[in-house]
Amino acid sequence: MMFKYDKHNKYHRLLRQILIIAVSLVIFVEAWWVVSIIADVSTVPTPAQTWNALVDLIQNGDSMTNNKTLWSYIGSSMSTFLKGFGLALLVAIPLGLILGKFESLRSFSTPIIEILRPIAPIAWAPIFMVAIGYDLGPMLVVFVGIFFPLLTNVIFGVSKIDSKLVDASKTLGASDTQIFIKVMVPSTIPYIMNGIKVGLGIGWMCIVAAELYASPLGGIGFYLSEQATAGYWPSAYAAIAVIAVLGLLTTGVAEYIHKMVSKRMGMDV
């Protein structure tokens, strides 16, 4: 019996997505393998060499640092990442809602935002490390990386709120505070989630780059730098693979939460 795909069947859609991902990964690994064979240089290890290095790190730890475990490196990076992410949420969302609501404040702040936003977050790393220290410096690099995409998405979300909803709320006697809490905030949730997803990807770029300057933290970025400097390229590529997985997991969680929240609110996703 021939299988017939039904786009309205969620299990069929899930199976299709899994197959696409599997085929995509197989093609990527095959291309990587071909490049490593053609290049024939130590700086481009094969997928098998990288996998063996990753397995060795998981089982035996890092021999260069008294067998420090992979989970220790990941834990350090995750701690810094989550602190920067949490701070970005606490600052960017309320500020974005306020700037989106009050046009005069938005007009005043826009030049400042547009001056700072294009600056690569990693450019702040040396300054933060020296001025603030290795404990808070990397966290602030992550904060900067996540802050601007989240802030601009929230401001944009507020500007897209249907004015009829606001007018209807006023007609029903809602106060400005009630409109802010019950109309503006819920309406901007899809934009907030989009800003979070974009910010998470940038945040992982920032934490790895910041850890190159903050070796005392001992995060996965430091491990990558350590292995590359020593010429242990399979281990360096294994670290890159770990970073990719961590980035996929965090953005995947954000995507799942986005869909759950949108579904509960009756929004299309």
C-alpha cells in the first residue's frame, strides 16, 4: 500500500520534518567528509575523528586540565548565558513596551539605539573584562547580544497593535494601565518570542567569543580555544559541535514555548 502524505495530519507533518532533517544532516556530514579528504590537512578533521574526540571528552574529560569534564565546561557556559539572557529579558521587554507606547520617548531614544545596535557585542568584551571583571563581563556581552534584537522586536510589536483594540478597550472603560497590561502586553508576545529566538542565537555567538577573553570561567569557548591553540583539531571541532547542539536546544525550547503560548492565546503559528 502506497503511503499518501496528508499535510493536515500532524503525525505526517512530524514524520516529514524528521525525514528532511535526517537527509539534510546526512548531506552535511557527507560534504564535510569529502572536504576533509580533498583538503587533506590537519585543520579539517573528518567527521569520524571529530566524533571520536567528542566521545573521548565525554568519557574521559579534558586531559589538558586534569580531566575536567565536558559537563563542567557546558555548565560554566550555560550559567553565564542564562544570567545574560535573564538580564536581557528583565530590561528589554519593559523598556520596549514603554518606548513602543510613548512616541516622544521612542523618538528621543532611537538615535542612541541606532548608534549602539550595529556595534558587534564581542567588541565590548575586552572593555567589560577589564572594567568589570571575568565574573560579570561575559554575562554583559551576552546581555548586549540578546538585548537589541529583543528590544527592537518588542517596539515593533507595540507599533503593530490594532488601534481598534485600544479604542474598543477605552470605550468599555478600560484605564491606560489596564490597556497596557491586557491589550499591549499580550499582543506583543509573538514579537517578544521572535526577538528571543533571534537573541538566543546571537547570545551563543557572544558567550563563546567572550570566553576567549575569560579563560578563568572555563566554559566551552575556552575549551575550543585551548584545543585549537594546541593543534588538537578534532577536539576543537567537537567543541564546535557541542556549541551547535546547545544553540539548537535553546532555540528549540523557545520555539516550543512560542507555539504553546500562541496556541493558548488562539494565535496562528
